[in-house]
Amino acid sequence: MRHARLALILALACTAAPLTAQQLISKDALIAVVENHKGAVIRYIDAAPDSMLSFRPTKGVRTFAEQIEHAAGADALIAHLAITGGMKGIPTMGDSAVYLHNKAALKAYSIAAMDHTIQMLKAVSDASMQESIVQFGNKVTRGRALMELLDHFPWTLGQTVPYLRLNGVTPPAYSPF
């Protein structure tokens, strides 16, 4: 009996996927995070006065609208590249000559970008999350490339907190869910 149990443990250990091939995060969890990101970007846009779109706290940094564009647009770009391997098929989500100067258009752009990200994630298969791809010059699994969504968006949106505070606006409360 003892040898049979040991053989079973060894068999299970040998057939388990190596750590590098295991899925780091589920597709459904990624979708939930991006849906949360979408809600956050909408709250930040809503909190900012119209006059703040062209505000930059110091020379050489993005305006508030450009920072919002970068947060939302980068999610769409990261997902699209990781899933399709290229730029082909990325939809036009708005005219930057308009949405960088119009709050309603910035909100529409951001929603379109986040919706594209969610649509891309919904279309990817769980099996393809384990495929090796090259993302921004790095060979990683598709799942690892998509984990950049967990890092880049909060980092970029979080940079707008001082923009809001410098304009007398209390930033929306953070919520991870």
C-alpha cells in the first residue's frame, strides 16, 4: 500500500504542468479587472472639470486628457497585440483632435477602448493563454503578456491623482472590485 501511494504521488508530480506553463491568471479574472478599470476611468473623467482636460502639472508631461487616453488606449493596444500579434484590426475609437479637448468625447473614447479590450479578452481561448508570443520584444506566454493589463493601467491612471488634486478635485475612491 505504501509503495502504491508513493507511485501515485510520483505519477501526479510528473504529469503536473511545470510552473512556467501554468496559467498565471484566468481569462475571467482579467476581464473582471478590466471592467473595474473601465469604471475607474469613467469616474476619473467625471470628476475632472472640463477646464482640466488640457492641464499638465509640469512642462513635458501629458495633459490630463492625454494621460486618460494613454491609460485606456494602452489597455486596448496591449490586449490586441497579445491576442492578434499585430495592429491590424484595431478599431478607430475616436478623433484625438476632438476627444483630447471634449470631456464627453474623451469618455466615449475611453469606453470604446476598454470595451475593445474586454471583447478581445472574451474571444481568447484558455488554451491560447499558454502559447508563446513576443510582446514588446519579450518572449512570454500570451497570459503573461496580458497580465500587463494589471500593471500598466493602474500605474497610468494613478498618475492623474495629482492632476486632480492640483485642480481642487478629490480623486474618486479606489476600489479593486
